Amino acid sequence: MTNSTAATVEVDLGGRTVSVPRGGLFDRYRMDTPLDEVAADPLVPGVDFFRTLPKTKVDSPIGTTRTPNFYYAMSSARLTMIAPSSAIRRRIPRELAPLEIAPGLGVVSLMLFRYDVCDIDFYTEAAVGVAVRPARHGGITTAVADVVAALGDDHLHSYVLSLPVNTEIAQVRGHDGYGFPKWVTDLDVDIDAGRTSARISGDDGGVDIAFSAPTPTQKSFASGEKVSTLTSYTKRDGAWHSTLNQTNILAGGTSRFPRGFDLTLGRGRMSDDLRALKPIRTIQFDANTSAQAALHMPVPFSVR
């Protein structure tokens, strides 16, 4: 884990200068971390998942880089709510359509991430996003399958409204390289078997969003047994792109119609986005205390 007081070094990302931890994975390996070396980190549960995903070198707005970005040890949580489709439509581009679980009702989420070991070093992240119909899909049978996959965390298609992070490199890579609405702020995320909590600061230093809940009972999975995928749609330089994220869940659990959680909306971009979606009811809380992920660089995509 990177200490905030550790020495840093400046690196160039497509003309943007950012500070990264001196001696960290990015400083030493520039997205090409040797798997045998990272496997020796006591925080990393293994690297078999990544051996099946060879990295490739690509040109991008952040310069030449390697993809996917590997997250060797992470935890995550997602609070899923239903909201009026009309409110969702007002917040997403017209080319996309909300994924509806019933006529007039769509799905919105608050997502939390803690990346303890990854190619761009330790950071935390939070997101407000909405589930959307997979671009170019159609038909009622397909729609039902899309809902089942989304709520089951098997394959979710999303449009992200806000995505704060707590490091410069995560912000520049996410915003310039992927087209996500990222900014840097104080952001704490802790997810363990007992409790899940987060605090995201607003521009004024106060609370933007705060969250606390009992962590759902965790079930262990062998590496590769439970792999979920997330496809996110973004517009970069006026063109649509899709970004694939594959998550290898090693310990996770779900609470349906959860109770006992505390969600505080304060002042800031995340809370403004969540309020604008007018959520009606919380229907599910998922938390993964141990996971790994591969985040691919975005590719051009035709959105009908």
C-alpha cells in the first residue's frame, strides 16, 4: 500500500505530468509488471487469472501504454437502487437507453472500489452510474436476459455520471485515456468481512457522500470460478467508445433489500448526480472483500 507521505517521482502521460510513488509498480514497470514479482506481495491472492490475459502495447491519448491495467488485489461494493426511467433519461446521452426492470423503472448504482495492489499503485474510487441497455441490443427476450445478468453482477452495461478518485495518475488515465468523468478528491474506502464504509469529500472539504453498511456474508470462490464483466460507454473526442472490465471475484456476497445501511448525501458532484436520478428504493447490496480485475483500454464502438 502506498503511504501518502512517500517520496514521489514525476512521469509524463501524453503531455500531462503526474506524480506517482517512487519505487512503486508504475515507477518501476510502466504497466508491464512481472507477474512472478507481484505474486510475492502478501496482499496478492495469486496471479493465475492474469496469466490468461496477455498485455498488448497500444497508442492512446495518454501516450503509448500497455493494456489491460491489472488490479492484483482489490475490494469493491455496489448499492443498487431503482429510479424513474424518466429521471435517468434526463441524465444520459440520447443514444443510450435505461435498462428497465419494470415499465418506467430503471437501475442506478453507487459503487465503491479500493485497489490495494495494481499497475498504477494504490488508489480508491467511487462512482454513480446507471444501467443501460447494451448498445445495439433489442427485443423483449434480450431485455429480460439483460436485467437478469445486470442484477446478478454477471454482465452489466453502464453509463457513469461521476467517478472521483484519490490519485493524479488515476484521474489523468481515467479522464484523458478512457473518457470517464474523473476528478481527484479525498476518498476513503474500507471493505472487510464485517463492515463496508466510504467517505467522499466535496470541493469544500465537507461530505459529498458517506456510506456505511454491514458487509454481506462472504462466500469464497476459486480463481476463475466467478468472473463478472462491466461494459461502460463513454464519448471521447465526439466518438463513442466501450470499455471492458473483467472482475475475478474471490470472496463476495449479496444482500437483497438490505437493511441497516447509512447513506448520507451532502454537497458535491456525486450527491448532486444521485439526487438527480431520484432513487426510489434500494434493492440490493453487493460487496466483494477479495477480487482482482483487468481493465481494458477503450475501443471505438458504434452506438445506434
